[in-house]
Amino acid sequence: MAEVVVIKFGGGLITNKTKLCTPELAVINDLVDVVGQCLDSGKRVIVVHGAGSFGHLRAKYWRLNEGLVADENFVPEKDCRNQIQAVSIVRKDMLTLNSIIKSAFARRGISTTSLPPHLWAKNTGSNFDGDIATTFASTESVPITFGDVVDCDIGSFGILSGDDLVVRICRDVPNVKRLIFAIKGVDGIMSKPPSEALPSDLIVEWSPSVKFTGIHHTDIDVTGGIGLKASRGAEVAAMGVDVFIVNGGYPQRLIDACLGKPTRGTQIFSE
Ligand code: IP8
């Protein structure tokens, strides 16, 4: 049975996070090449992508991570009057981002299957409800899923992050060997905030007892930044999967990480 590699394309990497619904097409093409090389070497790959400016900006404005909130808390926008409309717009925008990524795979001759979480998952956090084993069972094409707005038992809806999806994929899909988080603009977890950090401040091996000051743009993001990746990564490492955070701007590092070769980045351990 082929080894499975799970790769999370960070939303900040594949989109311009400050401009609503703006993809970074050149970066997406590079990531597709990475997956292509990984497939060529005989691995099975599962892709999870973040939301970036296709999800976080509107989800933040409409507080979709908090579930249903009374209408009087919002000033309606031109194209969106309430949270219920915001839920369907964000779901549609995420499908648009997903189709941009699918097209990039198709141009490289790689067939993919999109698995939008709002169609098969419920509730948020890494304990969300969803039958991963069945949903990801087909091995004929590359499955792609992504952070999404999902239905919830409490609050009607909420945000299921790609960082939560990867935990369950690594647990429930047989033979996952490696999880790679491809992130924007930084080589891994740094011991100082990235704006002050020198290359030597890279934490090469991280476990939850190691302190660091990560950046989390709470003004833009509704999910948890590098801190969420680190803690979810530690959950996955505890399952015996090798977990790495790698600078997504360097495709060769990603390829090496996917193939299990040493490269620059942070390896996450559970303890
Ligand atoms: O970027 C967030 O997913 P993430 C999903 O993987 C939305 O945390 C819709 C904001």
C-alpha cells in the first residue's frame, strides 16, 4: 500500500490575505508541481487548503466563528445583509478558490476530487463529526478538502479549519506517514516573532514544552495561525506521523519534506 502524505497549503500562502478573494496563482502552480513530484515518486497525496482572503475576511466581519449572533450587531454590507447570507457567500467563495486549485492540477494532468466539508462534516475542532475513512477512501485521484463553514449543533454554523481537518485525516486514513504544513514567509516556528527573528532563531525541533512567540493576525483571521498548527501538529505526531512546518515559498524544501529527506523547517514532536 502506498505511503500517504498530507499537505496543507496555508491560506496566507495561496492567497493575498489582505485583498478579498485574490489567489496567488504562481504559488499555487509551484505547490501543484510539488504534489506532482510526490505522486511521481509513488506516494499517495491528500491536499488540504486554507481559506486566506476567500474565507477569513468575510468570516471575520460576520463573526461566523461564533455561530449565530443577533442581526443588530452588524452593519449590512452592499452584497450581504446578514450572517446567513455570509455563510453561503463564504461557502461559494471557498468553492471558487478550490476550483482555481483544481484547475491548476488539471493543467498539470493530475485529476482531483473535491471534498467540501460543508457537504460531509459537522461541528468544529479536531473532534468534528465526519466519516473520514469513507469520504477519503478512493485512491484514483488526489482528494482536496479545505477549511469551510460547516453546520454545527450549537450556534447553527461555525468554522472548521484545515488545521483541524488534517488531524482527523492523519488519524483515520490508513498509512499516513507525513504531514507537511506549507506556510507563508517564514521557515518554520521561530523562537522570536518573525519580524525580529534571524535565520538562527528557527526552532528545528518543536514540542509543546518549547516556548515561542508566533504571529496570529487576529484582526484578519478567524482560526488560529501558527499556534493552532503547532498544537494540531503535536496531536498528529503523537499518532506516529512525521510532522513538519516548512516555508512554502521554497518548493524544493516541500518536496524534500514530502519525500522524507532532511530540509530546513520545523519538525513537530508530541513531547
Ligand atoms: O484557513 C478557515 O480555514 P483555515 C476557513 O484552514 C474559513 O483555518 C472559511 C475561514
